[in-house]
Amino acid sequence: KGDTPAALHAVAGMRLTLLRPFHGTKAVVVQKPFSAFNTPKRLLTGSEKALPSSYIVKSTLFDDTMDCYGWYPVQHDSKKRPYRWCGEVVEAGLSLKAAVDKPRWVALRIRPLQENKFRADSLAVQVNGRPALFELIPGDDHMLLVIGIGDTREQDTVVLTFFLLNRVQPRSANLGKDTRMLSFNVFEILEIYASKRGQ
């Protein structure tokens, strides 16, 4: 958990070990699009009308009731939605109480401090202590961080851990007067479940 760049990049590299369950025996570069994320991508961007009947999306705002660590206190945007920044420390965590049927994916609606520089190598993600496959999907005023959950049947919680490899102080980068170290903020958490019909 130290603030050692080499150690954090090593964790980021470990994400490739989780590509096999999604793609058989082939290794795939993390930055490329994945067929494993075609379903949540179409569902969350509304590009395929048939998907909602096969998948259920549970939406939660990131307010002060969430079980988490490594995040700044809740703020509110112009639409009065709560959101929280991470970046004060190099690791931030978020715990979700899983249903009997675990989510296939969890998607976070995020706003990076430097969206034009925020890429897949800007962070590493773990699910319940294991490196996780994820994809960043750009949008109009935010990005979707979609995470493959994998097999968590033996646990009743889904713990997401983010290792932040790109933290910036806005004042030092001429991005405002904020003196905090920031990476991205989250304002909505989406858990995507396959319905009984869609399984």
C-alpha cells in the first residue's frame, strides 16, 4: 500500500492475469476494447433497446452512506448530485453489499480531473483483492469506468480497490485554486445484473 510508483505499476500489470476467464487462453492488451464489455457498453449508452429486458441495473448515488475509504468528503454538483473525489492517498476503496446473484459488472460514472490524460494506465483496479479487468468509456460530460466482477460467490460483499497512478494538484497544474491531490470523482454507481431470463 506504499506510495511506490514501481509497486503500483506492478499491480497495474497484474490486470492481464484476469483476461483469461473472459477470453480463453489469449492475452489481450488492457487498452483495447473487450467483447466482455460490449453488453454493459450498449446497455449504459442506450444503444440497444433489447438489453434492459435481459439485464437489471441498480443505481446508487455516491453519498455519505456508502462504505468506503480514501475519498474526500461528499460535495454536490450543479444538479445537486452528491459526488466524492479520490486522490488524497494512492489507494481508495468502495464496498458494495452484494445481492444473492452477484453483479456481472459494476460501472462508475466518473469525472477525471484531467479527462484528456486519463487512460487505462492511470489506475489499477482490484475486486475483492484480485486484479480486475476494466474499460473506460468516454461520454459527453463524464466517463464510465466499467469493471468486470468475476466470481465472487463465496463473498457477500464486492470490494472495489483503486490504485491511483495519476494524481494532480489543480493549483500546480493551473486547473483552479484547489490544493488537494485529485484523480477523479464519482457521482453514480451502477451494478449490472443478468435477469433470470437473460442468464
